[in-house]
Amino acid sequence: MAGMALCDPHCLFNILQQQRRLPRVAEPGYLCLLDARTRREYDESHIVTARRIEQSPTGQYLVPDSEELGYVRYCVVYDGETSSLDCCDSEEEEEQGSSVASETENTDSGSVCSQNAEEGTAVRHARSLEQFTRHPVLILRGGYRLFSACYLFLRTQKILWMPQELDNFKLYPVEILPARLYMGNFKQACDQQIQKDLKIKALVNISEQPATLFTEGKNLHIPVPDSLEADLFSSLPTICHFIGGSDKRVVIFPDQHSQGSPHPHGSQSCLISHPNGQRRCDRASASSDPASLSANNELSTRSKKALL
């Protein structure tokens, strides 16, 4: 069996933002996102592209198409607020405890037991799926509650997605450091909706051409050529000082001719967008885990070290 693993909110966020020629969520074998909450909760709102896990009349979870699960790259399951893979084990131990202990805990820990039961929903379903998948079934840490708090703009009531809609799925910059450091492109840096959703208030322009997109925010221009061989290392101290010294969120973007692909506790964010937009993003996308995109990028990796 492929097993199970916890998936942090920023990891799922990055999975949703991947692209090749088109957004990867449009690829049939890329992502199977499953909502294990109740019908009422799902109808109220859910994560974009998520499908609700159906149950049989007897209450058993119905496994989606096993053939689809056999080749899907990411199978992610979430419920209300799962935070551990040990939920089910804990419930089984409680059931095997003595009735005296149960009565004692009933008064003082009733709410905790109820929360554990909710948390175990995603884990129980993931265990029924892991025998069909080639890769570990991912369970969203913190569930829908934490993810929707981090990425309010990725909530929806939409249930059915047409192929054309997925082809035009709105992509955000990938997240290197949660609520702090991002990697994107010029188009995303210009997008006012993205600026609003990510609360971006400052810009770093890494290109030979100056560009000012914010009239009221902070701007930094790093003149480097549009080339993979461009010397970014010498500019890292300046960039890191700008990011670390800013009291607002920061966007780094290339020139306009490039074509590319929480609990928000931090006070700043940075969007890194390379001169080779699409090419550089694709290099990062080759990583087995979209949450580790920074490992494939010289600027974001060294900036991350400087910021920590």
C-alpha cells in the first residue's frame, strides 16, 4: 500500500497552482481532491475543485473510481480539522478502555472526544483509498477550517467544473514561505485581485526594465538580464534587506516581456518572479513536492535562509 501522509495547507495551495502549458488541475491524472465533511458543510463552501466523498445507505464511504486513483499523482482528503494521523488509533484505544474510565472521561472530555471523531473522518477514508493509489494519500493538516483561514479566496460553492473552466483556472504564485515568500511572474504581479488576495503591498522588479506597479507601496528594482545565467547572488543582500526591512508584503517580478507560469501570522509576503518566467517555474515544478519549490530556485532558497 502507498500509505498516508499529512499535507500542510501551503502544500495543497502549491499543488493547485502548478502549470505546464495549461493549469495542471485540468489534467485528469493530476489531482483528486476529496471532501469528507457532511453534505451541508460541503454545500456551504469547499475548496475549489473538491468533490464530496459519497456514503452508502449504511454509512460506509464509497471509493471513487479505483482506476482513476491508480494513476492520479495527488490524492488529497480533508475533513473539518484533522491534525494528526493517530486519530483513528486513539478512537480504537478509547473504545477498548473500561466502562469506568469512559464514564469518568465523559464529563470532562466530551468535547475532545467529539473533536477526535470529526478529525478521524479524513484518516478513515484515506485508509480505504491507500490500497488503490501509487502515491501516498495526503491528508490536509488542519482540514478545511485551517485551509480556508489561510486561503479564503479558494473557497467556493461550485460543484461541477467544465474542461474549459479548468483550462482557464486562475493561478496564484507558488508559496515558498507561508504568508511571506512567493514565486510568480509579471502577469501575476500586475493582477490586482492577486495583490488583494495575498495582501501584497511592495514590489521587487528583477529585470533590466524598470516598472512601477504600486504608486503608494514600496518598490525595489534589481537590474539583471533576462537569462538563466544572470547573476542574482550579488543582489541577494539588497533583496533580503528590502524584504526583511519592509513592514508590508513584497512581490518580486520580471520584465513584462517574460511569459510564465493560513493562518496568516506573518507581517510580510514576497512574490519571486524570474526573468525566464515559465521556464523557471517549470524547473521548480519538476520537484516531487510542490511545497518544496524553493529547493529548485537559487534566489528563493538563499532568500529563505536569510529570512529565517
